[in-house]
Amino acid sequence: MLQYLVILLDDTAPAFCHADNPLSERFLMPEETLRRALLFGMKENMMVQFVYPDYELPDGHRRLIESVESVKIGRDIAVYNGVPEKIETSAAVVRLSIEDLIAGAQQIAGLLPQTQNLNICLTDIHNFRDEQAEAYSKALSILNAELLQLFRSGQPHRINILTDRLQLKEMHNCGAGVTNITLAPNGKFYLCPAFYYDERTGLSNRMNHANPSSSRSVGDMVNGLQIPNQQLLQLNHAPLCRICDAYHCNRCIWLNNRLTWDNNTPSRQQCVLAHLERNASRDLQQQLKAAGMDGGEEIKHIDYIDPFDVRVQF
Ligand code: SF4
């Protein structure tokens, strides 16, 4: 069931996930579209997440935005590309490449005390090579060491790729098209912002079987949502993911679509990275337990890093 409505207020609102935003010219969502979007969200009982551009919005937009409870990405939640010098918000997204995370692990560890809630978003998962696995795990262990210090001093901080798995007992993934939907400034719905960017940059339409055109939209404010074969986005239709326990994994359908041409079939890159993180969460859990702290339900030892390797033995 859809629970979250992500509203891109402007074409230049920052990317906050894997896909870069290639749009550099301002196009502010018209005030009337915003008004109808909020009405839609209210009727559907959805929590609104606004994604802000880096300029001040007109008064009319600001009044509408303040009329609803919301999460404000680009304001309350800062978004950085690359490792920032410092973080001044209690929640932040840091988008960076795998190599930047590996090279900047100490610097990122130093940022952890500055924010309660850090979301690391890797922007080049598609380029991941198995040879990077050891270095990636080592970077995660550097972050774990800082997390352990913080937990010890009574300041448990969240970092999505390490602490989320400690709390989770079932899959909790991105949920694009299933638990959340994105409304772009043009008044059309997309599974997530990345599909809007694909449409704007003219990428081919591999997914939207119902409309053989370059459109990647799944509805608009007039006709409502039309998500073709929505069941094919769901966990129970994902043979690999439903037997997996990397519960924190994004299961990014845009990345799947790009790398395997199927929204619900993950790439090896996605799975291996998620399993390295899962195993690092297990290390953190064991260190927490050894220090007498609660690390959540036991994360079991497994001897694979890609569920596909297990699945193909069946
Ligand atoms: S690690 Fe792979 S199989 Fe597991 S949830 Fe993520 S994408 Fe699905």
C-alpha cells in the first residue's frame, strides 16, 4: 500500500539516491499542481516528503508546504555529493562512489558524531567489482569502530548501511511504486525520481509496457495512478529477494531495470554490496554483545555473498 508521496518541487531538486539528477535548469512545480498534489496526498492518507531546490520558494508555495506535516529533503535532511567537511543537520544523505567511501572511511567516521541519522548512498553500484569487496568491508569496519564508541558512550547513531540491519526482522527496502510514489514538477507520477530523469534525458522505455512511448510516467494528477503490473515490483514476486536476509538492502528497482532489464531481479553488484554490509552489521552486533549491549536479534553466519549462488543450487 502506498504510504509516502515524494514531491520534487523543482527540476533542480537534488538527487538523494543512486541516480544523478541531470537537470540543471529551474522548473518549479506550479502552485496549482502543488495544491492538487497535497489534496491527493491527504485523500490517500500519504505522508509527504518534499525535495527542495537550493533557492527560496515563493510565498504561496511556502504556505502550502507548511499546511501539511512533511519531511523536507534538502532542508531538514541535508544532501551532500561526496564526503562533506562537516554536517550540521541531525539527518543527512551522503552520495558518493564506492571508491570515495573506501578512501574516505576515516573522514566519514569522523562525521558520525555530528549527525544522528546518516544515509550513505552509493552512486556507482553498477561499476562494483568483486575485487573491491575486501576494501569495502575494511571501510565498513572503520565505521563500525566509531559506531561502537558512540554506542559505548550512550549515543547510538544510525548509519543506514550498518545499523538498520540490527533492528530489522524482515525486508525494509526502498519501496518505489509499492510504498512510495514520486510526483515530478510536471504533475506526473513516476516510480521514483530516477525514472523521471530517464524520461527527461530520453532514455528508452524498457519498463512501461502499457505505453510504448518514451514516457516513463505511471499516471498524472488528472487520471490518477496507473502502475502497470504493480505486483511485479513486490517482494513476493522477487524469487531471490524473498529468500534473502539482507533486510536493509535498497532493492533498487531502477538499478535492477538498468542492470538486468527487470525491475524485480537484482544485479550481482547490488546483492554482493548488500551482503558485505549485512556481514559488517553482524560484526557490529557481536561487538555490541561482547560489550554487554543489545545488538538486536542474532544475525546468522552465512557462507555466501550473493543469494543467486544459493538459489542456483536448488
Ligand atoms: S541482497 Fe540481493 S537478493 Fe537480497 S534483498 Fe538485496 S537485491 Fe534482493
